[in-house]
Amino acid sequence: MQAITVQDREAGAGGLVLAELPHPHAAENDVIVKVHAAGFTPGELDWPGTWTDRAGRDRTPSVPGHELSGVVTELGYGTTGLTIGQRVYGLTDWARNGTLAQYTAVEARNLAPLPADVDHVTAAALPISGLTAWQALFDHAHLQTGQSVLIHGAAGGVGSIAVQLARAAGAQVIGTGRAGDRDTALGLGAHAFVDLQTEKLEDIGDVDVVFDVIGGEILERSTALVRPGGTLVTIAEPVTVHPCDGRAVFFVVEPDRVRLSDLAQRVRDGRLKPIIGDVRPLTEAVAAFTPAKRTHGKTIIRVAED
């Protein structure tokens, strides 16, 4: 099968190549998925799991990408809950070969059934962004109706989903980003928007929840905006500065079949819309890691036609 592989850590994205790999093996509780569409995170080439397995052993050449939508073609021993021919979507393990391939092996528990009226490209944009946004807002920050939430990167892959989920939950939503992101964030449901390049973050005032996807100086400055009893949640980096009278949480997204099913239903109902930028074939996936220009939305790799 064809797959995007990487084996030189020092080369970064320059080491990505389209190569031929053996068909994956379905271990116990695995399924083999024929990938129709896949998502990736450019920063994953810096993740330890891209290069080593859970025991710390080198596993290159490895296949990047951890989001997929496709069709089950094979069941491993003991696998239950899914059937051959079923449309599925979800995310793969961080320390196993990923989704930028024609076929991939995935633990069945990491996947959810995909309704027939949700296309594969849309579904591939949901797993990491959707689960991250939900877990940040509701599992970690416990956002409630009527509370205020500041969402950094409100027009990005994760932030755009968070804006929609927070608005649907009845929260007062403030988004941040660049000037060109204002209309997108407001169109998704944000009540207000702050241009981080020209406007003062501190003018926002206190909020109940801050959801950070940027890190660095923005993360540090955001701690002062959390009102007593509030929560700052970040996926960018471990927290070193905490709110004076609130909580700070750093987390990594986890698989959740039930929540994936809920997110797909929200897409079907028109209550949730992932922002998709470029859609490229597998042969252009290497170039997609280092785009010539910034695009709104998530880049999706179309591996096979629906």
C-alpha cells in the first residue's frame, strides 16, 4: 500500500516521503480501516510517539496522521462493536502508524460509526479538534450555561469547534486571533472578538474559563483573566503560572467513542460545522505539512474517493 513515511528526526517535514509499505496487521481488538480521508497536525513530527513505541523503541519508518474516516475491511481477534464494511471515523494511537496511508490498523475503541450522510472529508476534520474542544470545555473546565469563556485561536481547527460548542451550551463566548479571523469567529457564534496583534487582551476583563491553544506569553497573560473559582485549560504546554484563585489544567486529548458519536450527530443536525481549508490527495500530503501560505481551517488528505 502507499503511505507517507518519515524516518529522519533531524530532517523534520523534509524527511517525509510517499512510500510503499506492507499491508497493516490487525492485532487483538484492532480493525483495519481503508482510509478515505485523513487529518494531521504539523507539530506531530516533534512528538516522541512519532519516533518510538510505548517501550521507547525506534519504530521508524513511521506513518504520521492521527485522524481518519473510512471503512472497516478486517477485524482482529476479539474485536467487537464494529463490522466489516462499516463506515467509521476516529483517531489512532499516538505511538502507532497513523492515517496518512491507504490502510491503517486502529483499536476498535478509538472509532465510532459514521452516519451515511456525513462525508468522509468532514468526518476526518472532527476527531482531534472535536474531542479536544469538548474535553477542554466540559470535562476539565466544567463550563456551565451563563458562564463566560475566552477561546484563543477561535478560527482554528480546535478553537472553531470550541466556539460552536460553548455557544450551544449557552456560554458567553469571546474569541481571539488575528484580524482576518474576526468575521469567522463571530460567524461561528462568538459574542466578541479580540485581535491579539492590535488589541489589548487585558481589556477583556475577568472570565470564568480560558481555553488556550497557543501557549507562551499568551498563556501566561491569560492567567490573570481567570476570575476566582475559574479555570484555565491549555493544550499547548504544561502550565507554569497559575491563576491566583483558580485552577489550571494541561491535558492531551483522549479517545471517546460516545462523544465521537455525539459530534457526528451534531454535524448531521447542522449544529456543528468543522472549518475545512485545503483538501489534497495523498500524493500532495508532504507539501501539505509545509504550506506556502496560511489557510483558514484544517487541511484534509483525501486518500480514496467516497
